[in-house]
Amino acid sequence: MDLELLTQLTQAFGPPGYEEEIRAVIREVVTPLADSVWVDPLGSLVALKRGTGGGKKTVLAAHMDEIGVMVTYVDEKGYLRFTRMGGISPLMHIGGRVRFADGTVGVISVERREDSSKIPALEQLYIDVGASSREDAPVKVGDPAVFMRPLVAQGRRLISKTLDDRVGCYVLIETLRRLGPTPDDLYFLFSVQEEVTLSGARTSAYKIDPDMALAVDVTMTGDTPKALPMAVEMGKGPAIKVQDSGMIAHPAVRDLLIAAAERVGIPYQREILLGGSTDAAAMQLVRGGVPSGCVSIPCRYVHSPSEMVDVTDVEQTVALLSAALAPA
Amino acid sequence: MNRDALLELLYMLSNTPGTSGDEIEVRRALRPHLEGHVESLRVDAMGNLIAHKKGTGAHDLRVLLTAHMDEVGLMVVDHTGEGALKVATSGSIDARLLPGLEVRVGPQARPGVIGIKAIHRADEDENVIPVSALTVDIGAHDREEALELAPIGTRITFATTAHPLGQLVAGKAFDDRAGCAALVALLQGPPLPCDVFGVFTVQEEVGLRGARVAGYTVAPAAAFVLEGTIADDLPKEEEGSPTSEIGKGPVLTVMDRSYVADPRLVRLVIQVATAAGIPYQFKQPGIGGTDAGTIHFTREGVPAITLAIPCRYIHGPVALLDPQDLEHTVALLRASLEQLTPEVIQRP
């Protein structure tokens, strides 16, 4: 496990629409590994590894963008109100910190409320950057920020902000590094704006016009106290998507992944995610339709600043993709 | 276009009825103001009016500019035995403001009044009357007469006639006839370095539908969406965002519910505004959606931004705007397009 790379990936700034920094990090790593690399109009990065055979095109997509917040109002005393960039819940963030593109750090806190037993609305939270007035505040309306938390490796577990979906980006990079010759042309798509509109994967898949598309993303687990029932556990291997709330995986794509896992002896889990979706939902519907599926890395506390994954799951996801794309 | 001509155009467009899917009269009203100023003018399968204005040849960027023709209103869905019309909303309208309003019904702009069946005022705190319980009275004596005068599907719009109001102007449908007026003013001006496709779109208020196919057809390198947007700038009990304020200049969208504006275009517009001394403001992020929400994801992706004229009381019978904001929006759009070069949006 290349923890240095994953640290770099998780800590790079990249809320939806503002992926320059993370794109530069990934671009530097993939450029020597690919036959060609380009950036699409909305900002998605594509690395093409040419195949040996008939020229079928397969897309592997992991999204570069991360959840964040955007300033909506700066009050007279210099406190910031904000809105969500992607799905964030107030409960996860009170007491946490955010970082703006210029390095400014803010603390998220909450107004005093009559009934503090209730979960506050996002509108009741504010960010304190230590300013003493509106004029003194170093940020303005429309500035985006991301959550802060370092990457920690503890035994076989990894804890960090933005494992969603930088661990997917990591899996794509590792797959590209290790993969020998493949029959298909492989388009490694590092997409933008997944957390808000799926627009990056949608438009890049349109351009590529692929024969098959796979998203590589995190998924939730059912293995925490009183979790919603879900038959995916952290540490039990990659999850092969059956369906989620935005997509039903093409059965042939799903079975291709299952067959590959069984052939090389990788443990896997069948995934049904009731709330949430991935870039595959958008890629499936471009042009005349694309057979699509998804490989997920089981992840606890998705969309919190401290997401948790298992190292073995990550490594086996790389092995599963390699087996599926380069059949021996 | 001078201020008098611009306001005359705005008044005319504001007074024209055109709910979603029924924009024909707006389209018809726009045509004579575009002919002679653009190379071609055509209507697509959805009803979008597409005007192509060739550039000076300085570079070959194709730029899409849109403003939507449709306005919020009502539609006849049934008739009562007494000859009143049952209605549904077309686009989002606050049901609280409807009872008692004067409206215009159908292509003949037949006068009507929104009444309420079985009115009782015993309880001042009575809940909001849902639109489904409202009826529109057109003076018909019975169901047959109502059916003949206003069959199911008949469009209903607010009866407002636009007029000056102090330093401001008042009218219905400024969302988005203000944007339409700004787009006409731009297209009537001299050619720009880029190839411009000015599209007056349909069905924005019911799901950004016209813009979606316009984006596909034009396949532009960038898109600028013109809007009339929310100004919630009256005094508030608690300090908070006004979303936008009238008189403070064009409103830039950074992000709304439908998309994230391209940061490079946001930077360009800010630079241009600053250099030209045009005031501007940011729209409260995360609020509302515009045609950019469906344009940006067409084909290989389109960098997009929204410039809006701040309007008070949109989606109601009377909205207010400041003519200076309208003029500044036209000026800022033109100046931005003059500075939009391939380098601004290229992806090395």
C-alpha cells in the first residue's frame, strides 16, 4: 500500500467544480503510465492505456471531487454562513474545521438553540475564521472550502477525510501501475462534480463513447452499531454492485466481475445500496446506453470527515479490477 | 439600445403571455426585434428560438447565450358545474398570493378573477388555500360555456401591465423576460469576436427542458445564461443573505442547486466588471436553478455561468427591477464576451 500517495490524494483540495489541485496531483502520477492524458471541458482527467486487441473501449471512473461547503453570507461580525457542496449532514461537522483554497482555516460551530436536543439545521451552523468584522474576513460569498482531517493508518484500517473517492482514485492509479497488456482500450477517468450532478462522468463518457463503464467508488457498510441493514462489511473484500438508488448494474458486467473474483480467489460481497449512487448511474445513460457496473470499497462513516476503509479491501479491489480487465 | 428602447422592449415582452410549452406569442413578439441583426433565425422541435450571430472571425469559439421565454402561470384542468375553471400551477407559484387576483385566460386574453369556492372568513388564521381548491371565474354561466371559452389545457397568466414605478419598473414575468430583453439588446449590437448563438428557450420553469436540447444542438464551447433572479432585499428580522439586491448590479451565480458555474468564467466576468467599473454581486449560493443546469452536461460538457438581473417578487403577479441593473447586465455580458478567448477555457 502506497500510503504516501493516498495521503497526497486525500489531502489535496477539490470540492465540486474546483478540482485543479487534485487534478494536478493525479496528472503527475498517471502521465508516465498512460499512452495519452487529457482534460475534458468540465475538468475531468482522462488517462488512456491502449489495448492489444479489437479496440473495445472500457471506462473506469473514480471521482476527484470531494464534499465541501460554500460561503453564502458574511455577517457584520465576520462569521460565515454556508451551504452544502454535495451531501453533508450538520451532525457530522460541528466542532470540525474547514480549509479554503488559499489556506484559510475556519471552525464550524452552531448557534445557541432553545432546544439543544434537536439536530440543528445547516442554516444554524456557521464558520468562524477568526475575523472581527465583515471587512476583516479573508473570504467572500461563493468561496468553497473542504473539511480537514489527516490520514491515519492504524493496523489494517485507514482513517481520513475524503476517502470518498480518493481511495477510488488510488485504486485506479494502482491498477494502471500494475496492469499488463489488456485486450481493451482502458480509459481511466478521474471525474469532476460527482458529488453534485455526476456531470463530469456523464460528459466524459459521452466523449469516449465506451462499450463498458465501471465506477470505482466507496460504499456504505452495515457493520456498525444499529446500522441500517446492509450486507456489506468492511474487511470482507470488494463489493460488486448489484444495484443502488440510481443504477441497476448490467448483469453481464456484474457477472464478469464476479467470475474474475472467483477465478483468482478474491473474496467479494454483492452490494445493494439503498441510498446513494455513483458515476455509473450517469455513464449508463449516455448516448444509446452503456453496459455499466461498479466496484465499491466498503467504507464506514461516508461523508463524515473521518471515513474508514480496510487496507486489504483496497488491495483486493485493485486485484479484482486487474483480473477482470486482463484475463490471463 | 438606449434606456427608453430597452424598457419599451421589456414592457412589451412582460405583457406578452407565455407559460411553459405555450411560448408561441413570446416567440412571435421577439422575431421582429431580431430580424436583420442576426444571420439566421429558426425554431427547433421543442420551440426554442435560435438566433445565430456570426462573430468577427477573431477566433472560432461558439458561445451559447440563453434566456427563457416561459413564465409561471396556471392551466385549466377542469370545470365546475357552475362554469368556473379548476386550475393547476405551471411552474412554482406561492398559493398564498393567488386568491382575488385578476388573470388573463387563453389566446384571447379573456379577463378572469381567481375566486374561492365557499369563502368563509370566520377564522383569520385559516390555512393557505391550496391551488386545487381555487377556481377562476370568467363569467361563464355553466359548464358548457366554460368548456367552450376555456377548454382543458388553456393557459392562464397574471393580468399585470408593465409600468414605471418611481426609479424602478414593475411587471409580470420579469423572470425571464428581463433576460430576453437583455439578450435582444446584445444581439442588436455589433458582432462579437465569438460566434454567438442566442437561444430563447422554452420550458425552463418546469425542468430546464428547452435549454437541454439547445445545448445539444449548438454544441458550444461555453454558455452564458441570462436570468431574472430573486432579490430578497427587504429588511429582515434577523441578519441574513438577501440572495441578491436590486440596484447593486448584475448577479453572478457561483453555484446553485442545478450546477457549479465554471470558476474560470466567474473570474473572467469579475475581471471585466472591475476593469469596466460595472457593479456586480454574487447570488447566494445553493439557491434555485437555471438553464445552465442542463446545458453544462450536454455532449462533452459545457463550461457555463449565469448572469442575472435582480428582481423583487418574482413568480408573482408584479415584479420590480431597476433599469440600471438591466443595462449593466447587457454591458457586462458584452464586455465579457469581448474578452472571452479560447485561452480562457482551454484545458492544456
